[in-house]
Amino acid sequence: MAATGTVVAQRGTLQIADRVFTKIAGRAAQDVLAAAWAGRAERGRTPKVSVTVSGGAARLTLGVELPFPADLSELALAVQAAVTEQVTELTGTRVTGVAVLVERLVPAGAAR
């Protein structure tokens, strides 16, 4: 109820497309990994992202390529944290999990 005693009309719902979650998560991962790729001729491919939204919460899976040598667990944790923060902040959706799958390690000086 509003302060004047009148009932506020129910407004409806907001539904966010899966591609929005995918875009936000992919960009967050790229931003975090940019420093790890700095100074290398080759960079990893854009992360592959899948999302499942259920009950107002999102679970994301990201397939990433990482530079090698590097602290892989530190990079994966940084990606998880950035994706969780950005998706939550920009969509207002609770993130219940972010799985980071390392699909490829790229040695320094490697060519595709």
C-alpha cells in the first residue's frame, strides 16, 4: 500500500533473455583474462557460455582458453567472481553457480 492508503497496482514481471546473461558473462570473463593474455601474440578465443535460469536464479558454465604457464586456479576463481558480480549487478538475478571449464591451454609462443 502506498503512503496515502491506496493500493499500488501490480506492475508485471521482467524476463531477461538467456543471450543477455551469456553476453554479460562472456564479457566479464574476457575483461578478467585480458591481463593474463597481455604481452602475448596469441589470445584465447571468446569464452563459450551456457546458462540455465530457474526459480529466479542463474547457473552459468563458461568454456575458456587460458594462457600457459599461469596460475590456472587463480584465473578460474577470478572469472567466477567477475561473472557472479556482473550478472548479479546488471540483471538483479541471483547466481547460484559458475562453472569454469578449461578447454585449452595456450603455451607462450604457440600458433594455432
